[in-house]
Amino acid sequence: MQCEQVQKELSQMLEGALEPALESALQKHLQQCVQCRQVREQLERLPEVLKTWAGIEPTMDMYDRLQ
């Protein structure tokens, strides 16, 4: 498999939404490819990072500008 294809399928793999044969091929690629493993690790951490993100608090004048 090519890295581009693997990286497109990683989210689906992490959600358990891939067919077993495709997931097996991705796992095999991940065993050999450091770059794709790093992308997978980033995707695995993303939900936890988003939970800690406070977001942006709008200012009062922002509401005025939106009207």
C-alpha cells in the first residue's frame, strides 16, 4: 500500500469501520512505515486534545459586529 492511501483510511481504521482484509493491509504497512505510524498516533491523540481545548471566547463587540 502507498502512504497516501493508508493515511486516507486511518480514521476509518481507528473507528473499526474497515473490512478485515483492508485493515490487515494497513496494519502491515504501519509495521514498516514510521511516517504513517506517526500520523496514526496523532489521530489517536486528537480526541483527547480536543477535550482539553478551551476554544475561543467571543468578545462582546463581536456579537455587535455579527448583527
